Amino acid sequence: MMIKNKKWILKERPIGLVKDSDFELVNEELPAINEGEILIENIYLSFDPTQRSWLNDVPGYLPPVQIDEVVRSGGIGRVIDSKNPDYKTGDLTFGLVGWQTHCLTKPSVEDRFRVIPDLLPMPTMLNVMGSTGITAYYGLVELGKPKSGETVLVSGAAGATGSVVVQIAKLKGCHVIGIAGGKEKCDWLKSIGADDVIDYKNYDVHKELPKVAKNGIDIYFDNVGGEILETVLELININARVLLCGGISSGYNSTRPADGPNNLFSLIIKRATMQGFLVLDYLPNSEKALEEIATWVLEGKLQHREDIQEGIENCPQTLNRLFTGENKGKQLLKI
Amino acid sequence: MMIKNKKWILKERPIGLVKDSDFELVNEELPAINEGEILIENIYLSFDPTQRSWLNDVPGYLPPVQIDEVVRSGGIGRVIDSKNPDYKTGDLTFGLVGWQTHCLTKPSVEDRFRVIPDLLPMPTMLNVMGSTGITAYYGLVELGKPKSGETVLVSGAAGATGSVVVQIAKLKGCHVIGIAGGKEKCDWLKSIGADDVIDYKNYDVHKELPKVAKNGIDIYFDNVGGEILETVLELININARVLLCGGISSGYNSTRPADGPNNLFSLIIKRATMQGFLVLDYLPNSEKALEEIATWVLEGKLQHREDIQEGIENCPQTLNRLFTGENKGKQLLKI
């Protein structure tokens, strides 16, 4: 059978938000499948802030996407042909499928393709039951080690990862403060259990945070980077843990990053730890996380929402939604 | 017996380097000793960068020295009278004796007075065998967990703490790079085992560091804070550990701290940890450190040097030596 593939390839390195013209939507006929390969029909693409960093020509934890290469992204697809004994036609698979309608690949450690159970809705599998949920669990539970009664602050709290962090922190008995942009997101955060919320688009976080963090801050789960960190460092308690999960506000898009916090000294006074992490390192050991998350989801204790755009032609603009804050929940695209 | 005490009290909060006129040297006659108190004749005062921060009216890990209070500092003295069963006349004691010739005090947990063995020279006891050596050991060994073959970078490397860190890192089999100011200090660092040195007064650290840190940086023991950190964050390896021990360049003296590193994002990419610490937290468990340090000192494996000023009237200018870089080794003052 002859398969037509539509794929977005990188043409120019974007500056700031991406433009459609940074890419090209290419039609191609896929070659015949070779020994060891699988052919996947992609169904959902996952959009995560880190994907933007892969488009920069900067060495990172993965090599930059090269010019004329398919744009890298995670996603779920159905195996429609296989010459690999580990995959059979009909399998649902998760991996780095890329911005394209089909993925013909010889699965490798780097692609991280794995067959997933066909039980829960796919958007859920890509959200709380996928690397988003595992990221939240790994950072907060494994690294942050929250204790009941502690105060947990979450930035980007209405985002895919942030909203899971908020809810797990509540399940662990913490007082939770969420920072998000806009009334709708803040109201939603309240509805899923956040004790306090700060709408950074309408209020000054520097002024509001001391009012709600009356007992200081024990854990800061930072999804955004940037200037909020400086304010947080003024409020941390002894033995505080700052978990750096992302830097939407500064690290992915900008060409000249903002200055960092001028009060790192506070980490000494408060014997505090600031730790960066990548979910990649934890994926091989994520059974415990997935088990606990699955239990919470099935018991209705973990709310989640997905923002589902449609159509392969909308990939670039869908990526931008993460940085403009338009997305409500986990950003996906249904092909 | 009537004892005359000379003491420096704080009169005005200093800005930047201290001036004699920020203090007043007061003569007083001490009252009779009361039940529970001890009278110490101070012999050596210890000068540490953190003492400068105690003079600022900023909440820290210890309360600020109040106006008209004796300036707080560690030191060694001989007990010359005691109405406390835990101390007897003739005991050598270490604690927060203050900038004064005599210290009449009821020992408390806060003062941390402890009787020390009268075996090694007092300057050694205040240096490698005192909180300086314990700081180096706690930060590098207990928190940094250096592995043989790793690269350890030390700023303020010719300072009291830094030079001990350099030598312990060598004893642990690491490749050690030291940053210090001036040829004399750099030559000395080489002589005590540093593999590479950078003289920040005559060379551009940002340019030199990548040349010597060819295998990246696994541990950065930061004694100075400030802009070197930004350069280091560009060179850290996966799972690097940044240990914040002090911030001479920014945190103690200045009224408006410098901007922080704009690349904290690197902590995420490299899954690295930045940790602030205070030796205070470790002192109750420092037997292991002192045992290992004592062994190294007695075996001649741990070089140390002390910069000994003289005369109680020189306290303020002796403190400044730490920040001008004039001191060569642990800064002490003999009364």
C-alpha cells in the first residue's frame, strides 16, 4: 500500500513565537516499510513547552531539530504496519512521532516508542497518564518530598503539569498556592482544590504573594522561570526546595534571557535547594508514579483538562498557544 | 578581682566596607561574676565574611547585631573565672566571644561555647580544626559527594575555607580548579595541589574557565557569589552540584545586590542542584569531619595558613581585609 504523509519540516530557526513560514508543510509518499520498522498513523500530537527549545540551535538535553527535519514532538498513533516483532498492527503507541500524519520509523531508544494500553481516552493518556503527569509526580513527590502542612507554590499552575502538581500537593496535605493568568484559569484552580490563587495578569505577584504565603514557602514548583523566582526567594522557609521544571517566561523563546534573581544568597540563609530536573531521567522508573496517578484518576481525585486543536496544518499556531497562555489545560492536536 | 574590658560596640550600620567610625571602642569595668557565668580572657578573634552580614539590619540566620551591642565574632579564649560547673579556670574555649578583650557570659546554646583541647596551636584550631575546616568538609564531602575523577571548581580558593576545599577535593581524587586573586595566591594554590588556577584579578574568568574545565564542571564550591556563577552554569555537567557557601562579591557588603545569573535554565538541562548551606546545621554532627581533618593535618596532608593581625584596636580594619582580598589565609586577630 502507498501511504501519503503530510509533515512539517523546519526551514528557519524561529525567533520568539513561531511563524508558519519558519516551517514548510510537505506532502510525500512514504517508501515501503523495511525490516525492523513500523508504520504509525498518528492520531494525537502532544505540545509541550520544551518542544520550542528543540527548535533553537543550542545544545540541550536532546540535539536541536535540524533544518529540513520533521519537527519533533510526542504523540499517540496506531500501528498500521509492522516489520518489528515488538509491535503489531493495531497497537496503540506513544513516542516522538513528530508533526506529521504518519511516522515510519525503526524504533530506537531515542524515539522512546512504547505500546500503551487502549483503556483510557487518548487525551488522558497524553496528559495525566503520560509524561505530563509523571513530570508533576517526579518533581513534587520524588524530589520535593512534600510534608503535610507545608506550603507549596506552583507557577503555571493551570497548565498541564502545574494543575497536576496542585492536586497532588493537596492530596499530600499541603497548603497550595497557584499562580496563573486570568480569572477563568484561577477560578478553575480553586475548583480543583488550590487554597489560594494569584492571577498574574491582573495582580502584582510581588505584592500578592507575601499576603497569601503567610507561613512562607516550603516548596516552589516552578514551571515558568523568570522574575517570580526572585520574589519567591524572599519568602522561602528553612530547608525550602525550589524545583525548576521549566522556564516558559524566559528560557524557550527569548534570544537574550532576562537577568536572574539577585537574591540567590537567600538559598544560603535558608539552607535551601534549587534543583532542575527532566522527566526523561525518571521515565524508566515511573511505574510507581503511574500506579498512584491511575488510582487517583479512577477515583475521580485528579481532575484534568485538555485543549484539543484540530488539523495538521495548525501545528505551528498550536505550539504558540503554550506561550501566549491561550491553552486551557494540556495542549493537544487531533490530526 | 576587678577586670577592665575593652570592647567594640556598633554605633552605625556600615555601608560597604566598614569604617572605624561605624563603631566605638569602649573601656568598661566588668561587674562581679554571677552564678552560671564564666569569664573568658580572649586570645584570638576569628574573622569570617558572614560577620559582615550580621552588621546589616536584615533578618538572617542570626539576629542582626544591635546598635550599642558588642560586635559579634567567634574566637578562642581562656577561662579565668567560672561559676558554671561545665567550665573550669584554665579551660580553653571557643565560641562567640565578640570584639572585646574579655567576655563575661552565661553560656547558652546560641553562644555555642565549647571547651577545646589544648593540643594544636590556637590558629590551627580556629582554622582547619574549627568551623572553617568543618564548613569545607560539610559542603564538599557531605553535600557535594565528590567522586574520584570529577572536576571540582572552587572560588575564593585561596581563602580559609576555599583552600581546605581544594585540598580535600584532591585527597578525594578530583581534578581541582581554583579561582583566586593575584599571582601570589595562585602560586600558593598550585603548591597545595590545585591542578589549574585562574587569577581573576589579571585574567578574564569567563574566557579562561572553558580552557581549563575541558571536561566540564561537576562540583562548584562557591565562596564568592556574583557573576562567576553565570559562567559556571554554562559549563556544568549532568548531575552537577553547585554549593553556595558564601557571597563575598555581592551578598555581604552591597546595598543593591547585582543581578543574578540569567541561565538558571541550565540547571534543568543538566539536572543539576544548587544548594545553600550553613555550617551551623552541621556542627552538632561534626565529629566525623574533625576526625578526618585532624588525621590529614597530623599526616601533613592539609596545608593551612593564617593571617594574624594584632591589637584589639584593629578589629574593623581586619574585617575589611576579607573583602579587599588582602588576607592570606584564615583571617585572625591576636588580642
